Amino acid sequence: TDAKRFVSDVVGFSEFNHETLNGMIKPHINKLLADVLMKKIETDKVPLQLLSVKTDAVGTETREALNNYIGGYGLEITGFTVDNISLPS
């Protein structure tokens, strides 16, 4: 972990606030969550209609992927919950 890198890369912005951090991390969360869902469907062969019962596994795998992304900044996500996976009707 490298807290100095975090301060330099993120807090180093002249107008750092929670919106700046949110804007930097949210797109990565969305992408990593999509990657985990696709892995469940394609590699793990979970049928689309059964994804809603796999929220714990999706949350755990997404948290692990996020920690791989942000770990270099000296941060760790200790919990990530997926409450619901809804399919369009």
C-alpha cells in the first residue's frame, strides 16, 4: 500500500472533496461489477434468471476486484453488498 501515492494522486487535486473521489472510483466500481456479473454468466455458467440468488458471491467478488484496484493507494474495502439484481421484464 502507498498512502503517499493516494495523497499525491487523489488528494493532490486542488478541489478535492467526496465528489472528486466519487467521480474517480464510481466508474471503476460499475465496470468491475459488470465484469463480475459477466464472469458469473459466462465462466461460472450461472443462468441469468438465477443471478438474483447469487448477490453474496457477486458482492464478495466485486469487493475483491475493487481491493485489487485501490490497494495500491493504501485503501481497503472491507464490505461490499449487492442488495438486489433485477432483470428487465
